[in-house]
Amino acid sequence: MTFLQPILLFGLPLVALPILIHLINRWRHRTVQWGAMMFLLDAKRLTRGMAKLRFWLIMAMRMLAIAALLFAFARPLTSGWLGLAIGGQVETTIVLLDRSASMEQLNSTSRVSKREAALTQLTSVIESTGSGSRLVLIDSVDNVARELDAGVSLSKSLETTATVTSADIPGMLETALEYVVANQTGRTDIWICSDIRENDWNANDGRWSSVREKFQPLEGVKFFLLSDAARASDNVTVRVQNVQQRGAQGNRELQFDVLFRREGDGLPPQTIPCELVINGARSALNVELSGDSYLLQGHRVPIDDEQDGGWGRIEIAADENLIDNTSYFVFADPTVHRTVIVYEDAQVADALRITATAPLAPGITYEAELITADLSGQIDLSTASLLIWQTELPEGVLADQIGGFVKSGRPTMFFPPVRGGDREMFGVRWGDWHEREGAEPYRVTTWRRESDLLADSSSGEPLGLGDLKTDAYRELVSESGRSLARLDEGVPLLLRATNSEGPAYYWATLPVLGKSSLAQDGVALYISTQRALSIGAEAQSLSREIDAGAAEAKDVENWRPLDERLNDVLLSQRWINAGAYAEGERQVALARPEVEDLANVLDADQVNGLFEGLDFRRVEQQTGGSGALTSEVWRAVLAVMVLAMLVEAALCLPERKESVPA
């Protein structure tokens, strides 16, 4: 419980007034010893205990009435979760708003989204208690701290509207930490509005421990998690993948996969009606969905020979989340998948060449160029989709050239050199070699199955990394890299650099005998290489797909919408919503990040562990709840006061005397 006028609580000592008045009244009369009266008092000794009890009950009711009156004037607030504990006046309120696609899940009754419900309920807290001198918003789209005017409604701001993007909760907390430290915010409440999806919270990210350590010394900072982790009862997502334009003149067609995912418990088989739009031409498609997911693989649609490329959209009927019912795509002639391999070990280079040129999809040309380490300064990356680097890390102009290559969205995969390697690239450097001499080889124990190079297949089948054997690995030294696979000693086998502005990966071992079975049990190496090639080829293509909310998605702000209904989207909001846009010959499809279709959430123990050592409270709210998190209860307090006065009056009534017959 907290109070809107807490200063009035300093009057609580006034509850002692009834006792003080009683003592004063006793002092007004002198006691005179009188024999006859003493005899009567002795006669009433047996009833003295009940009289004392009655006296103290009267005093208690009078004191309760005064206390209730003071509490009513102080305007108390209360809630079912006791989150607004007494702790002084808040000076700054910081709101961390998760605007990811999953937050648009609707309540089946009220049709209110998780995001809208959180904003409504949080607004009621701010209006009731006041946000202090500052109200700061950090939303998941651009992760920037914005100070809002006191009269600005959270739900009316453009920075709180729906998007199809993902969230980075640890990154948002880092931004909040920087703001608190830089602005000396004093007594601060940090509210996190989120549905605690695993992909948005990244519980294994190393930034969590750093954030906890830096927040712990700060006094007066409290954390509140306003969460709704309720699963959808029946929701379907749709996504178009692997779009390819195939065939010769007179026989051209578009081939693509459509992935459906369904969330809910015990759902019966269902027919999903779909509307397919390609270059403005509409057609209908029905899909039978019986399980949690279904992959419509290799669906083919004839297209006009005169068009070198185009756009499309697939859409399903409205359900519990409207924002994941549409998927846009663009297409053009396939790009050559060209790999440049810089190596110091010819055996390693040969294994990587075979992996990079083995065709994954028909109709695509695969090429590989091998360059020895001593000629690495002569590489031409202008037409490359993927760079594989197996020698000492580059420096100087060459490092800048590779940095630009990665920034353009084309991946680089680094493999360890046999010797040397003190340099650093993208915040990662090579450490020492470690070998298992005469013992069982290292095994992969965990890997990221939900996204990136080692994600499960479209059908949900995991990659067989459990069979991979590693006899030797080279330590990867990085403070911020993200491990995609770990060995049984907890060391990274495959690491993605997070200091780069694009996809940069580090393998800790080599695909040769004596180092690992990457070449023999080649699923992990082959799939990861082909996925990296696809990422790079897409970055080169005139038609490409970009995750909405990515930095490069901002380029479409002034591009031409390919779908007429996208004309209604504000220019500033295009880059965070699904759509298809063009500029000249270039076309871009903005897509919902794939991880947003995954419904896994953190459990209570995981969430509590992330905030261990901090002043943290979790508030569970239902999506359809429109009530305030807090409410004034002065009326109830006044009712208590009236009740206390009535009880006191009843106790003060004179006792009825029984008549004694003559």
C-alpha cells in the first residue's frame, strides 16, 4: 500500500488522544478514602475484570476511528500484488516497452492485445501515483531513452504502437542503466512491460550478469515486471521461405515454401484458407493443418515471362494475433553463390571448398575461389556471397575491407590458424589450443536450435550435432560474443561476434582428421555454410528479405510500396512493419523475425534469477484486464472508521440493571 498524501501520516501519533484525555480526566479528581465506599468497591471486585476489558475496547475503537480518519485523508492506494511498497516518493519512472510481434496477441474476449493492456494498466499507475519529475520511455524498436512530457499518454505515442519486430530486453536494461547513471535519477522505478518470450529475453546472454552487477550499488532503484505470459488458445502464424524464380522463357514459375505454426493445446485438425497475391494477381489456397506445424514445401505458381522479378503476399484469416497472419516476399533471378576461401592449410581448404560448392537447391550456381594466406591482400570480394578465412586474423586495410563486407550483410566464417593468432577482429581473438590426449573427444552438449546457422530445419528436425567429435579446439576469447554451440566443457564451438555490424562467425576447430569430424559428420558444417551462403546471396540480390526493425530496413522509408495497402503506413513506421518496397530495380521484403513465431517463455525461476540481488517484483496481469493495477481505498477506510465509532457507542451504553423483588 502507498499514499498520495503521505505527509498526513505524520499525524498518526494523534491516535493516542483518547488515552491522553482519559488520563487528564483522572487527574482532575482527587481521591478521598471513605470507609463505606471502600466496602462497595470490594463488593464489585468480582466484576472488575469485565469492566477493564470493556474500557480498553472503548479506547481501542476510539483510537481506530482516529487512525482511519488520518489514513483516509492520506488517500491510500492498494493492489493485489503489493508491488507499490512504501519506499518514498518516486522521482523518475522508466518504462521499458516490449513492442515485439508476440505482444500483439489478443484476448479472446476483450480483443485487447498484451501491449495495449500493459499500457492501459501502467498508465493508471502513473496517473494515480505520479511519475515523479521525469517519465522516460525506452521501447524495443530503437532502444533509446526518451523523456516524455507529463501530459503525453503512453498509449497515444507513436513509440508505443504495434510492430512486427523482436525485442532485446538485456540491451534495453543497459540503456536504462546508462540513463540512471548519467542523469542521477534518484528514487527510480523501472517498469518492464513484456510477455517474457525466450528469444526476446536471451537469458543466457552475458550482458545480464553485467547489468546486475552495475545496478546493485545504485540506491533507490526498483524493478517491476508487468508480464503476461499467457499462451494463445488457438493462433496460427504463416511465413514464406526459400522463394526461387525458376525455368526458362515460356516456362517460368515461382517456387517457395510456406511454413505454418499453430499455438494452442489439444487443437483439432483445421483447414487454413489462404489468400495468395503475386504481382497483384490473387488466388486461393487451402491447407490442412493437423499438428503444431506444417510445411507446404515446393509450392509452384506460374509467372509472367516478361517480368524479371516481383513481389508477393500470403495471408490467412484473423485469429488471436493479427500481426503474424501476413508474410511478404520478393523474387528475382537467383544470385550466384560464390565463396572466397583464404587458407593456410590446403587440406582444410579442400574440405571447405567441397562444402561450399555442394548444391543445396536446384537452379542455383555454386562457385568457390581458393586463395593462399600469402596472397590474402589480393582478394576481390565484390561478387562474393561468403568469405571463409583460415589464417591469422587480418589487420589494417584488409581488416577494414572485411569489415565493410560483413556490414553489407554478407557473412564471414573464421577458422583457427594452426599457429600465431594474437590479433583481434570484431571483439574476438584466438586463445590456446586444447587437445584430448588419449581420451574421449569433446562432444557438443548445447546449441541454439531456434535461430541462426544451427537452427532446426523448417520441419522442426534438429541438426545432428550430438554425433560431432572434436579432438582439439582453439579457445575463443570474447567478452560479448554469442555462442551458437558449446562443447561439454562449456567452451564455445561456434561463436557469433556481436561487435560486428553484420554476420561474422568463428569456428573453434578445423574440419580435418586430428581436429574434428566436421568434414566426416558434415551436417553441421554443410548446413551452416549453406545458410551463410544464402544470407550473403540474399544481401547481393536485387530482391532481398530483411527483418523488420533491422538498421538496414530504415532505407525503405522513401521507397515505393509494391502493395497498394501499404500506402496507409506512415513513412516513419514502414521499417518496423511487414511490407514490400522497391527503388529502381531493387526490391525489399520486410519480414517478421522468425524467432517471433516461437512461443517459448521463461519460467518464474528463470526470471527471478535474472534479477537476483536487485529490488524486483513481478506483476502478473491478464491480457483482457482493463482494471487499474492500483486503486484508492479511502472509502473503505472511512467505512472502517464509522464501524469503529458504532462499536464504541455500543460499548458506552449503560448496563441494564436487573430489578430485585421486595
